[in-house]
Amino acid sequence: MTSRIVVHLDAIRENVSALAALAAPARTMFAVKADAYGHGLLPVARAGLDAGADSLAVLDVPAALAVRDAGIEVPLFAWLHGADTEFRPAIDSRVDLGVSSLRELERIATAGAERAAEVHLKIDTGLHRNGADPKDWPALVGAALDLERHGRVRIAGIWSHLADASPADDRAALDRFRAAVDIAGEMGVPLEGERRPVLHLAASSAGIRFPEARLDLVRFGIAAYGVSPFDDVDAPGLGMRGTLSMFADVIGVDGDVAVLEVGSADGIPPSVLGASGRGAEILLAGSRAAVLEVGLDTLRVRIPEGTTVALGDEAVVYGPHAGAPSVEDWAHWAATIGDEILARSSRRLPRHYTG
């Protein structure tokens, strides 16, 4: 075997199914941004849809078009747009678009598409990642209503992100969101009936612990990939399985040191050995082995006492295997979050899909 990444599609399905059941009757939008957090966009999107998600969220238009080109026809949402984003292909492919400003709305409405653009208007409720400032919200809603009357757009959703800083902050953000929805309703956006826009605010954290924020749908992301969004409980504690494994071959043995065929170019964070490093380990010969050095292409690890290691042996860098460190362990050692460990896994390692 060569060093590789294994994606456990059965774990994806189990996690999505459990999260969808938790969120019900709210619907589940499965976030597959960043190449499905490094897992591979299309196989993971299909697995999540098999398990009960009824829509998908990607970050940008190119990813959305890749989903459509693969023949996936479920509701699809893209929300982060650059100055050069071409909106017409997305609109013609029935991709719903997040809108944070009058400028974005104008560009979408004048893209020359053959159909009305389905837009989700975003209000900033305190995260300040994007979204209309509350003082600009009435102007954005008014412009969207005018364009809707002319058949250029349809207000398909109203949405925001939560900061997830604290329960009190999230409750305040929900209040701001509800106030923005009320303003939209007073201006003429229908809040009942078939033309009512979908309301969505919660992602993994609020979807699990803040039922009032689930609204019409929850955008489940990192929890579905076996990483907890909380500091006080890990993924197994939430009933979530790890979904990705990294394996590395032993390519050198020098006394009590083994050299593994992965390194920082494959997504291993060198910060595990920096000032904030916290003692990274891998699973080798059935025991934990301390990481001594992170090179560009290799890891040097201490061979566990009482074990024999030979060229070609296989180590588990991380993954849902007995005795192996998890993605969350690596995030802790690197003083980062599990999202980063997953998303930075290099495409030069071959990916194998199980389940």
C-alpha cells in the first residue's frame, strides 16, 4: 500500500442521517464547501443526499456548476462571490445565490440570464463575515422587491450566519434576524404561503444545541464530517463518527526513528512542533508514536518501545480506528480547528472511498 487518504462514506451517511433526524422538522442542507472539507465534492454530496439531506451548500459558483455538471439536480446554494464571478451560468443552472449587498444584487439582476435569479438575502446578525448591515437592510429588500416585480429575481430565502461565540450572543443574533425578517414582511415580502422565502440561520453548532434557530432548514457542515463544533464535547460524544483517515507508509528506519511518507505538503501542520505544539502522535505497530519532525514530504517519529517496524509498514496518521489519533486530536495539537486539518489534506495523496 502507498500513503493515502480513505474517505468513509458510510460514516458520512450515518452522521448526516443522525443530524437530519435531530433537526426535523427543519430540513437539512448539507454543506460540501472546500471540496467537501477535503473529502471530495461529488462522492460526499451524493452520500449526504442518500442519507436524508435535501439540498446542498457550496461556497462559490464554480463548485455549484461542478455539482450541476455531475447531474445532481437538488436545490443548491452558493453564497461567496468575487468581483469576477459570472452569475449567468449559475442562474441558468438553477443555483440559488446568497446576496449580501446592493452591488451583488445588481450584478446578479443584470447577468443576462434566461430566467429569474433565485436569491437569498443575507442580513449581518453580528458575525461580520458578510451580509447587509442592518442600516442597509431596507434598501436591499426594497431593491430585491422591485427586481422581483420586473421578473429579474425571486426572493427565495432570507438568511444569516451565527457567530457561535456564546449562547447569549446567538440568542441576540436570532433576535436581530427575526427583526430583519419582520422588516422584510412589512415591506412586502410574503411571510406565509407558497411564495414565502425559506429562512435559515443555524449551522452545525446551533443546529445541535439551539433548536429555536433551526427555522426552516439547518446548514450542517463540520459535524457531518465527524468533528465537533464545541469545545466541551468531542465528535463521539455527539454520536458522530470520523469520516476521513490518513495512512502513511514507513519509508525509512534509523535506529529508534521511523520515517513516514507524508509531510506538510500533504496537510500535516508543522505547528504541532512549534511553540504552541502539544505533542502530536501517530499509530504505528499498534502503539502511539511521538512525532519528532515534520518535513515537507516526510514525518519522523519515535518507534514505540517493544515494537518492531520495517520498511513498508503502515501507520495511521489520523482516523476512526482503535488506538489512532483523531482529526480533533491533531487540531488540538496544532492549536487550530478540525475544519483546517480536514480541508488542508493534500490532493497529491490518492483518495479511496469505502462504504
